[in-house]
Amino acid sequence: EEAEPALTSARDSVKGIKKRDLDEVRNLARPPINVKLTLECVAIMLGEKKTDWADVKKLLAKKDFIPSILDFNVDNLTSRQIQIVREKYLDGNEDLSVEKVMRSSKACGPLYQWAESQIKYSTIYNSIQPLREEVEKLEQDAKVANDEKERLESEVAGLESSIANYKSEYATLIRDVEALKQEMEVVTTKVERAESLMKSLSQESERWSKSSEGFQSILTSLVGDGLQMAAFLTYAGFFPFSARRTLLQQWRSALDDLGIEFREDLSMIESLSKASDRLEWQSQGLPSDSLSLENGVIISRCARFPLIIDPSGHAIDFMMKKYKDQKIQKTSFLDKSFMKVLSGAVRFGTTLLVENVEKLDPVLNPILNKEIQRTGGRSLVRIGTEDVDFSPKFNIILTTKNPAVKLTPDICSRVTLVNFTVTPAGLQSQSLTRILKNESPEVESQRNDILRLQGEQNVKLRGLEEQMLREISAVEGSILDDDRVVEGMERLMKEGAEVEEQMAKSAEVMTEVQRAISKFAPISLSCKELFVLFAAMREISFLYEFTAASFMSVLESVLKRKEHHEVDDPDSRLALLKTALYREVASRIGRGLKDEDKMVFALLLAKLS
């Protein structure tokens, strides 16, 4: 660390020796002793044999003197040269030092410094030469070791690469095995789902097959059935129940003559309404007889505003409950604020019920004709002398309690007529209900509960079928890939089976209830015959107008009496009840008859009893 910088510094100093300084030294005849010794020392180191001053001067005269010093290789110094220089010139002579020589000669000072640094470097170099050799040997050994290391590392890298490949192949095999396991699990799951689904669907197969056959039958008779339903909605509403049956028979005969297929057992109620709709209507007060249900269908399906003939007032109550959420209002043509109420209903889209409509106010013509004018994005209808905004939610219901109302063709063409006049069959059903409530309320309650339950079960079964079809149609891809759908279908089919089982049980219970009710059938039949007799009295005189409500009041008064309640035997009690009914009818109706007609009525009454 010290020798090499000193050697480099000495060489740099030698480079700075000027030629005139050397010439000055060479021209000295008797040089200073330290100059002479310095040059002798340099001559010995450069390999000169003779060190006389004359020989030294010749050495200085050489052109390559300075370059030979600069290019001097310290390895060329022999141990003898080093020993002579050290003992004679450097270590053994006090007159020689860089400072003293530099004072004697500027050219010899750097030369002495060079000689001293060379000897010092050579001494150090020779002393560490074994170490150098050891280092070289160690370096060679290290090179061999590195080569072996590289070979081993290369071999290890090859082995690691092979291991990595084996690991990759092993991982691939493991993934393939796992994929096969998952695929097996998926296939097993699908098989289980398929088996479960097949088992569940097999329970539905018979019912769906029957439904499919029925659907094919419906398709073949679609045109004829559509014509019947359209004619029924358009024309049948005005007629009583018996006349509607006659009309249907005539229409079917016409279709038969034209060769158009139709269903003989087509039910207008079942075809044009849902079980859920009928349940809702009954909860809103609509009677459950066929006439009332047909009228409910016509009202819900009519394209024109309805005009309802309702002698009993049941239909009006039903309409008030049905449209309660639409803020229905009741009014009449005699109401002083009729125009204001009508305009408000038209503008705000509420329902308006107009009572006692036997003649039509011309102010309603634009509304009934739906003469809507479109102006600037507004829908207007003329009411009287002003145009009023028309809401599409607006609804008007015209009603009359007169069963013998005379309606002009002009009125009939603008409205849909709906006749709620009670028929004998309807009155028989109402009478049976009143009698059951009084004589056997538990049976009547049970009957109503079963009828309601059967309706709800039908609605639920239809809802389950529709939900099942929605689940199936919503499936994307294979139905077996979706657990939710399969589980949902299994649940729906299970619920459907439970509903069918409940329906079967309900039918059995209903049979028992009907058996219990059948003992009251004779007296309800008597009520029907009496009502028919009342209608026949109208042919004797137009003054003899007996409504269903008047007859029901007679029946109520008989049922409230206590005489027949004191008899325990059911047959005897019903016989007393029937006798009391005939006596009450004879007493009440006889008061309103002419003297010459009382005998006729008595004979007809006796014939019935």
C-alpha cells in the first residue's frame, strides 16, 4: 500500500528531469559524493558492470537513459543487486537521502528517490512472493473449484428443471383427477336430480296428460267457443237465466249448421273468469248462484259501460265494495250536483254509480259513445257545454231497480245490459241459505267454509301450475344444472299433491254436507214454487208485482217464529215450517189481491201444498 504509490511518485519525478540538468551533472569533473553515489546506485540497478565516474557519464549520455528508468522492470533486480544497493548506498550511507541529494543536484534527487522506491518495492515484493504464489495456486484451485461448481450447478439446474417438470406433470395429473372427481360429482348430482325430477314429474304426468288432451280439444273448438263467448258478453246480459240458456242453445245449433266445432260443456263462468276472481267477487258480496257469477263475468269483461238491472239491490252493494278502492261515488240524474260530480269523476278517473236510470240523460251520450278528442296531448270529452279532461281510469255504472224497465234501442246500443233479476233457481239457493242459517247454522257454516276452501284450493293449484311453468321457462341451459329450479319444482309439485289431496278430502266432506243439506231441499223447492206462483200472478193483473225481497221477508218472519223450534224431531219440525210458510204467504199475499182473484190464488196455493 505504501511501496506502489512511492514507486509511481518516483517515476513521475524522473519524468520531470530536464535534459540540461543531466548535462550539467555529466559535465562535472568531480561531482559531489552523494551525486556520485546516487548515479553509481542507479548504474548498478540498470545492470552496469562498471561504476566509475567515466562509465557513469557514458550512461548519462545515452539517449534511452531516462526511458530505461521509466520502463524499468523491478522483477529484473537480482538479490545481489538489491543487497549491494541496500548495504552500500541506502542503509549504510548517512550522506544519502532524498533531501541532501536534491540539494546537490536537481536531476539526481528524483533518481535517488526512484532507486530507493524500486529497492523498497522489490524488497516487499520478494518478501510476499511466496504469498503471491500461494495466491496463484489458490486462484487456480478456486478456478478448478468454480469449474466443478459450475458443472455441479448445471447438473443441479438440470435436476431442478426435471423436478419442476415432474412437479408440473404431477400437478396436471392431480388437476385432471380433481376435475374427474368434480365431473363425477356433477354427473352424480345430475343423476340424482333427474331421478328426483322424474319421480316428481311422474306424479304430475296423469294430470298433465288430461290437461293436454283438454287443451287439444280447446284448440279444435277455439273458433266456435270464441263466437259463443263473444255473443254471450254482447247480448246475453239483458236476459234472465232461462233465456240465456235458450240463446246458447240456439247459437250452438247455428254453429252446428255451419259446421263449426264447439264444446257442448263450455261454461261461460269457468272460461271467462279465474277461480281467484270469483272468490274475490263473493268476498265483495256477489251471490254465488250461476246468474250472479255470469253477470260478474259480463261486468268485468264488457267493452262498454254497464247498465245494471238490479231489483234486489245486491248488485249495487257488490259494485260499491268492488270499486271501493277507486273512490266510487253514488249519484242520480235527480241530484242537483250531478254535472259537477260527473265532471270530477271524468277528470280524476274515479268510478261513478248512477241510480234509477230508466231514461238516459243526453249529457252522457259523448261519454257512453267515448267521443274522446285529442288536443295538444290532452284527452277531452264534452260534458254539457264544456270540454273536460278525460282520464282513462274513469268508469261509470248505470243502475235501475225496475225489472220491467223499457229501454230504447238507442240506450241498448250504447251500454252493456246486465240483468240481476232474481230467477227461481237463484231464489231457491237464497232460501236454502237462509233456512240453513236458522235451522242448522253449523252445517251452513261448514258448507260455506268448504266452498271457500275449494275455491282457494283451485286458485292455489292454478297458481302452483303457473309458477311451475314460470320456473321451467326461466331455466337457462339444462334444467339439471340449477339446484334452485329442481328444488323449487319438487316443492311446488309436493304442494300441488297436498292441495289435490286436500281437494279430495274437501269433496268427501262436501258430499257429507250435501247429504245433511238434502233434508232441507224440499222446503227450498217449495220456496221456488211459491216464487214461480208469484210471477204467474202478474199474468192475472199487472198490479200483482211481488219481488224476491218481499218473498224473503215472508220467509224471514216464518223462520223467526218459535213454534217449530219446540219440536225435536227434524222431519216434524220441517213439516211445521212448511205449513207455517204457506199460511204466512196466504195471509200476506191474500190481503193485496182482488176478491175475485183470491180464490184463484188459493187454488194455486193448495195445488202446490
